[in-house]
Amino acid sequence: MALSLALAFIGSGIGGCGGSGGDDVDAAVDPDECMPGGAFDINGRHAVEATLNVLVNASIIRDKPTTAKVYLLADLTTTGVTGNVVGKLCKLEIPPVPLEGQAPLIFTPGPGLIESVKTVSAAGMLGGNTTCSTFKSDVLTVILGADVMPITGLLPQTTTTGAPAPYCAGDLKTDCDPDPTGTNCACDQEKDDKPGSTLIAMNVPGLTDLKEIYAALRTSFALDGQVFSSNEVRGKVTATLDLGILDCLHVPSPSSSFPCTAGDRSALRGFSPTITQNPQNPSTFRTKKVAADMDCAMLVQMIPTLFPR
């Protein structure tokens, strides 16, 4: 979510193609089994839930398994077997960082961060025109709180000694939108006069009153699955998340706050998580077709209905 936040979701389709088997017409149909040969039309807006089963590396933490959820809105358009995906990030869980002997380190998006994310698009491809055909998209990448070229390049971050990261136009308050002057530099994502993207932090070791983290994030995702019906596509994703620490803020009480020192920034950089796919536990996604006017606020409210556990 070094969201580099690179989240790259790449994988292979799930579910077998084939009938339920046997001659018992009353036999229950496995909802996880794709039934081939049906017609479908997946054009339209889909809510997407991705379940990320990943490994976290940070400081002395090595390959700790954890799980997080990501929710998107995706507009799918197809002509024959080619198509396009326009995605909008609606809810992001940054996987917690497990720590020995204490509660996990948690980063959550600050107010207005997710709402500030623009839509991104990528090409899509169908493997056929009947159910159980494969569906794949190219990688969609979102960068938050930074201007980076190429898009896969290193994110700006504080140095190992805690010196500040480079800011676009030399000013930590430079807006990310429109495109700022400079490259490989940090900018103000939410237009809140704070550098990068604002994250709320909990359980930072040795810095218990640290509440706000300012970071550059990059997330990338690609869908690779099967068409179960006009209303549902399922598949696997491979996910990675990179985060570049820029600065932070101590908030010891609701009425007081003070900026981080170089030492604080250096220590926090050591806990910046690198997220990679767990090879023993694939990440998955599923979609549900929704009304064309559904927005992110509606999706978040309807998560329990759209994607019941």
C-alpha cells in the first residue's frame, strides 16, 4: 500500500469449469464451481472485493503472514474478447505489521485520502464468450502523495538519517493535482497542507504518542480470473505494497501536537512495511455487478450485503 503503496495483483484463474457431475438432478450445485457454456454480459459497473493474503517485512520482522481487504469500483466494457477496465479505489486496508510482544503496528488512511484518489484504466481480455472464460486485466497503478517517473520508480522517502524527502517545487504543501513541478518528489495528496498522504498510526514502538504518518504510497492491481456469470467474476491476485515514509506528527493529547525529529523519522522508516504475496496462500478477488450510479460511499456501506462472509 518500499502502496513504493506497489500493490501488484497478478495471478491465475480459480474454479474449475464443468458441470456438477452425476445424474442426481436434485444434487446441490457448488457455488464455488463455475458452470460452463452460458451466455454472459459483464459490461457495466462492478464492486470488487480483494482479499490479500500477504507477507510483511519491516525492521526485524521477516515474512510474517497477514490478511487485508481492498474494495474497488470497476467499470468494465468489452467488445468481443477485448475490453477496458476503469477502476476507482474505494477502501484500502494496509496490512498490519506484526510485532513481537506487543500489538501490531497499524496504519489506516486518514480523512479524505481515499476520496482523493483518481480513477485509473487498463486494457482487459476475455478468453471466450461463454461462462468459465478467463478474464484478465493489465496492471492498474495508483500513486498517492508523490510524483514518480517511471511509475515503477522509487518512491520519495526520508533518508536513513531522517533527513526530509524531496518535495515537489521545494514545498511540502505542493498539491499533487494538477501534476506538480518536479519528479520523484512528494506532494500533498489530500490538499490538507501536509506532505504526501496522511495515515493514522497506532502502536508505533517507542513512539506511542505518534498519531499521523505522512507517506508516499503506490498500489497496483490486475485481475485474472473466470467469468461465472454476467454478475460475477472471480479469480486470484498477487499483491505487493510499498510505502515511503516522509514525516510524522506527535499528538500526545487532543489539545497538543509537535513535529517529529530526524531521529523519529529515521526510526519510523525502519518500520515501513514491504508487502509481498504469500506463496502458500493465494490472494483472491470477486466482483458483483452493481447499479451504474453506485459510488464509493454506497459501496462501503453495502459491503456486508454485497460480500457476505
